[in-house]
Amino acid sequence: MSEFETMIYESKGRIGYIKFNRPQALNAVNNQFEHDLHDALLEFDTDEEAWVAIIHGAGRSFCAGADIKQRFNNMSAQERARRDRGNNPESYLGRSINWKPVIAAVHGYALGAGMAIAAECDLVVASEEAQFGITETKRGLAGGRVWAKVYAYMPSKVATEMLITGEPMPASELYRLGFINRLTPTGQHLQAAEELAQKVLKTPPLSVRAGVRLARKLWVQPSAEADAYLQTLKLHHSEDFKEASRSFVEKRTPVYRAR
């Protein structure tokens, strides 16, 4: 097994486990995290013994979104240029080799990038205290790519409310709307994900993978279209984006000017 700086990959029987391991930062996504997650998913994808994966988080949270201090505050010229070119519409799970199913086991926060990761997973288990949010909007960015992934499985005005307010929603509401497969008492999300994985493992693996490939197609193209449609706005160059990042780091109320 490979060693990663921000997460742990291990397999037990036919189940591969990817555990986000930045508990001190609520498993927020920094550059190393993004690199490690791509590599950990590739390791699972090519692990012949593992037929289903569970993604979960160490500490108090699944993933609280992007690490604002590293990724948005004082972005380098290279980072801005990368955002100008747009993001990979296939993200983490839109492209695969073996198309094996992945289950998100969510507790605490799944915000911004965390919600995007959960939305890409084929099945979602969440504990009742979990909160989900498209928080890019509150950071002065467009949350269109996340919205497109959520909307593929939860077409409702609630998804649009999450997009344009950036406010989190409780797991119970998203369970009612069909975004979450299993809602569990606090602390039982990983156990419930393992039980769901065992159900998946009772099905012929090649037919499961065919279903996974089809289901992921639902969000790949809409996500790419949303990114392309909004990319011309270049919100990461706006004054409001800079103010959102600075105010978050400085722990103060932001003052926006719509410019």
C-alpha cells in the first residue's frame, strides 16, 4: 500500500477504505490533499482485491471544503492561471479504469469540495448531525460544478437554494430528497456504509460496474457545461472574492461591493 500525507488507503477483504486524515483542519482540501485523493482513488481502482470503496473522514468531519488559507487567500499567479483555464470536469470519479463502486460515509461537515466528493460517490451514507453545503458561493466563487453533481441526483429548488445562498442543509433534508441512501444515528455512519458495501458485494461485480459507469455519466457532462458556462465570469479575479477570502481568514464580517 502507498503512503499518503493527507489520507490513508487500506483494504480489508473486498472493501477498500480511503480515510481523509487532516483532522486538525476538519479534512479541508489543500493542494496535497487533492493530489493524494487522485492517487488513492487510482490505487483502489487498480487494487484487484478491492471491489468497493468507502471514503470517510478522521476526526470531527468528513471534509469541510477547501482550505481557504492555502488555496484562496493570496493565490499565486500560477494558481490564478490554472483557474482561468477551468477545472477538470471529470473531477475525481468521472473517469475510471474499472468503474468500481464508491460509498461516501459522511459525518460532521461535507461542504464545498467535501460535498462535491460526496456527490461524485455512487452511494452516500450520512449520520444525522451531518451538514452539506455548496459553500463556494460564500467564498465569492461559482458553485456550478457542485450544483450540477447534486442536481443530477436531487433535482429540486432546494439544490438551487443551496447554490445561491451557500447555506448548509441538514442530512435529514437531503435524505428526504433522495441525495442520501442511508441516514444513521451519530457515530454509526461507517458501520452503515460497510453494511451497504456487503450488499453491493453480493451482486456480480461486472454488472455493478456497468451500473456505476452509467450513473456517473449523469453528472460528468452537466458539470463540464456548468464550469464552461460560468468560467468567463472569472469570479476569482473579483474584489468580492478577495474580500470573502480575507474576511474568512481574519474572522470578520465581509463587506461586498458586487465588483
